Amino acid sequence: IDTKIHPKQIFDTVVSDTTRDVEYHLSAMITYYGRHYSTFCFHSHKQQWIYFDDAKFRKVGGDWSHVVEECRKAHFQPLLLLYCNPNGTTVDTSKAPTDVTQGSHTDTS
């Protein structure tokens, strides 16, 4: 798994001129093993990979090789890789809804 990707190397056509030459960096990886999911996320300010497993978390290290070794030892299978533009801008959330709505399950049998 490469920690950096270029859309023009993956896709035949990259439509946007603004993203044609952008190098995206791996920022998170969701893994699976034994009917259990866990996540590795890169903390860009601390330059550290963090491992999240239910309510627990811990630092893994600053280098991708530390994550690879953790996955190898624990037999984690990568499921979803999340890449980001390191030069991207933050999203304005000031107008986002603040109410949280949770659905309910109704048994209709």
C-alpha cells in the first residue's frame, strides 16, 4: 500500500485542472480481523499514526512501516483507505446542523 497517490496515475481522465497534479496522502485505514473493525489514523499535527480499537487508542509511530508491522502481527486486513489533499482547506461547519437524529428500529414481524 502506497502512502501517496496521484489521480493521473490511477484514472484515465482527471477532469479538474486543480487536482490533476495533486499528490494525495494516506490519512486513515480501516481494517478488519475476526468480525472486528479497527482504524489507523494519521495525526497531521503530531506526525503520528494512532490506532483506534473501540474505546481504546494508542500511538503506533510516525512511520508507515510501524502500521504495516502492527497489521502483520495482528493479521489485520485493510478494507478502506482514506487519502487527503495535504494542501486542502478546511470545511466551514458553522452552518451545519447541530441536532443529532437517531433512527429507531421497529420490528414489523
